[in-house]
Amino acid sequence: MSDNSNNSNNTSPQLPPRGWYPDPHDAAARRYWDGAQWTEHVVAPNSETAAEAAAVAETAAVSPAVVNSAPEAAGAVSGGAVAVRPGRGLPKLKWWQWALVAFGVLVLVSIIAGAVNGGRASTDADARPAAGSGGFTQESKRPTQKPVEMVEVPYLVGSTIAEARAKLEAVGLVLVPGDAGDDWVVTAQQPAQGSHPAEGLELSVTSEAPKPVYTLAQQNAIGKAKSYLDFAGFSRTGLIDQLEYEGYSTEDATFGADNAGADWNAEAAEKAASYLEFTSFSRQGLYDQLAYEGFTDAEIQFALAAVGY
């Protein structure tokens, strides 16, 4: 018996079996005892589901039955539900979870960069000189264009030179005098009627003498004179005599002969050629015959040279 008593006295106290016991650091929680020492696994009552308790049991290398029964033996909460407090270290995530985390980081970086650039742009805009300040802008460097002075050119065609001059003076333009008389009629102008730049404007007009107004006798005398000139060669005096013979007055006959458009040198040459076709003439004889017809000396000399004398 003495041996048994000595053995019982020498035997060290038996450690509690493994299980869940009140946490020595937190009385409201439970910590897992592995039979030899306290582990890092801690649970809080009534906070998680039985599935999480099973995960805790798996981590502690014990079966779910032991986990569920251990709190009951240690006086844990009813219902067998336990919650595991997160341990130290980073959680283990799947690859797609890490991808979502990386995407979120990229979005956050983009937002921050956009905010920084926006602030920089607003700062640059504020730094630009405002209108009316001492700074210079691109628009202010452009030279101011001088407005073009325009002048309204009137319509001049059909007006006399005197009328055209008055119209131009009314708009500040001057018509340079020429050989045309004041009664001549403008037939063309350059530039045409309308608004034109005043600087460098050069205005020119074309005009012609006014058409004379003839009496009926004068018109008929001219017509009769032309018909005689078409028939044969006539001198001026010979044509006037012929028109007087037709009954025209000396004044109308002279007017008709002078306005029929005759070339008296050509008429003398035609008359000399007609005489030579009729018969032969010496130079002097032809000269005398042309003088008898009323041609002047100058006209006769032209005619003799034209026929070869």
C-alpha cells in the first residue's frame, strides 16, 4: 500500500482532455485546448452557423462531433452553433477574387489620376490672362483690317457726255475730258453699273457723235445721190448738178452729195477707166475730159496715176 500511495503522490496532475474551454483572456469566448496547450482557435457563442463550426473543427484537426460536443461539456451556448474569430494573416482567396481586387485597384488609380489632371487643367485655365488684363491673346495679335471704301457707279450708257459727267460728279467721280463733244452719246462704260471699291477705280466710257436729224428732202437727196454713185463715177459738182436736174434745191442737192459717203478720188479713177474703155485718150486729153466732168486737179492726178498715166 505504501507503494501505491507513493505512486499516487508522485504522479503529476492529469491535463484536461482536448476541447473548447473558456478563453483565459476573454471569458465571453471559448478557446480550443488540444490536450496539451491552448491553440489559436477561438469561438464566440451565437455568432456564426454550424457550417463555420465545422470549418473550425477541420482547422483544429478534430471532427465536427467533437467540436459540437466540446462546448456542451465546457458549458458553451445552446444549439451547438459556434463562430470562429478570424485568425492572423491574409485570407486565402481564389484567382478570380484576386482579379476583382486588382481591377478595383486599377479603377481607383484611374479616378485619382483623372482628379489630378482635372485640377491641373483648371489651374492652367486660371493662369491664363483674362480679357482686359495685361496679357496678350492670339486674337489681340491680329492686325485690324481697314474697311474697304465702296462707291456706287451709275448707269451711263445712252447719256450724253454732259449728262454722264454730272452723274459721276454726284458720287464723287470725275470724267476726264476727251475729244468727244458734250452732245456725244455714251455707248459703253467700264466698269459696269454697281458698287465697286473706290481705291484704284478707273472709269472709262465709249461714245459716238449723235445721229443727225434729217428732213425728208435731205433723206431723199442722200438716197438719190447714193444710187447715182452706184451707177457711175461722179465728181462732187457733177453729182450736185444731177440732183438739181432731178428737182432738188441746190441746198438739198449739196447736202445729199456731201452725205452720200463718196470718195471723190475713187470716183475720178472710176470715171477715167470708163472713158478708156469707151475710146483711147492721151494723158492730156483724159485730163481735160475729167476736168470737164468737174473733178479737181488733185482728183484728176490720182485718177491718171490709177489708170497708168
